[in-house]
Amino acid sequence: MPLNFAFTTVQVLWTLTFAAHLVLLVVLMGRDRARRFPFFTTGIALAALRLISSRLLYGRLPQLTMSEIFIALADVSAVVGLLVVGEVARRAFGGVQRRTLIAWTLALIVLGALVLGFWGPWPAWKTLTAGSLLSTLQLMQLLAQKTGLLVDVLTIALGVLVLLFGRRYGAGWRSHAQQLIIGLSTASLGQLAVQAIWEVIAKTAVPHSMAEYERILGLREKLLNGNNVVYLLVLVWWIVCLWLNEPSKKQEAEAASAAAQAPAAELPKDAQK
């Protein structure tokens, strides 16, 4: 009797992503990384909780009750996301002078404020302050969306700063702080790319038949699946990197010295003179 493996792409990605979260939590706690990155660990635990909640509660609770639960979890996750950005930035740039750190922080805040102001619609203030349960939920959802967007922008900008200046301030390529930031910025890039592409499609696409409408919805599902694949790869990256130990300062100094001497060693002796 043939077995039936009729799993959808969404189901397979959900299972792999949830399993990767659990493995990452085991690595964080088993390798004593949670003590160094408590907010990052909290964020991963919240992500796993949101995944399992969506699977267990969907269709089993009233729609309004589900909205309250998921929006509240989204708000908490967004706030924790901001704390994660500050945590990894502090680890990566612990040796930066206070003036430089303040300047970078102000620049990132200004960049985030500009993106928040021009990206995405802002509902009317009267709608958010109507005093009803729906308006409260709408305000909470707006807070989660805008805070999540701010986290993505700050994470990408922080990733650029770490790649450019991280090694100078002690966050080498094999440091856990830089590896976390690389993963976070990659996930944020994928998230913003999918959001931007879908906004363009939604504004320009004009379906003239049900078939065209279904094709557009199918394209949206493919974009979301692609973003989920990117995030899954990021989880695998974190699992591998956090399982390995960081190189000691002596090993980093020896590697930097060897890299500096390698070009000179390859030259002929006459040229070196």
C-alpha cells in the first residue's frame, strides 16, 4: 500500500522552522550562550511560541480572541526585537568611544524615523482612538508593524556598520556577536524585500479574471515561502555558529599577523629588500 506524503510547502517549512527554533534554543542553553545573549534567546523562544500557537489555536478560538492573542504576542516580540538590536550592538561595539556610539545611535534613530514616516500607510488618529476594542486592537497592530519595521531597518544598518567597522572594535568575523548580526540583517533584508515587492505588485497588478487573481495570490505565497526559506537558513547559520566556540584573542592576533605577513612572504627576496 503506497504511503501518502501529501504535505504542502507551507507545512514542510513550518515543521522545519519550528524544529530549527527548538534546536537553536537547545544550543543557546546547552552551550551557555543564553547567558551572554538573554534577549536574543527570549526572542527565539517567543518566535517558537508564536509558531506553535498559530498551529494549535487557528480555527479553534473565536476570531476576535485569536486576534487579541496574536497581536499581543506580536507587540511583545517587536519590543524584544528592539532589545535584541541593543544587545548585539553592545556586544559588537563594546570598545567604541562614547561620543562615537552616541553619534551612531542618533544616526540610526534618524534613519529609522525617516523610513517609518515614508514607508507604509498611517491610519487616521480618530480611528485609533475611537475607544472600542477594535480600535485598541488596531492601535496594537500598528505598534507591532511599525516597531517591527524599525527593528528591520536598525538591524540592516547595524549589519552594515559591523561589516565595515566590527573587526576594529573587537567583533571579528568569527565572533558570536557579528554572526548573530549577520543572520539578523539577512532575515530583515528578506522581510523588507518581500514587503516592498508585494506592495509594488499590489499597486500595479489589475486582475481581469479569477485566474489572474489566483495567479497573483500564488505569487504572494511564493514570496512568503521564499522569505521563510531565507529565515530557515539563518536559523541553521545560528545553530552552527553558536555551537562553535569563538576564537581566543591570541588566535585572532596570530591570524591577523599571518594575514599581514602572507603577501610579503610570497614576494621574491630581492623584492622584499
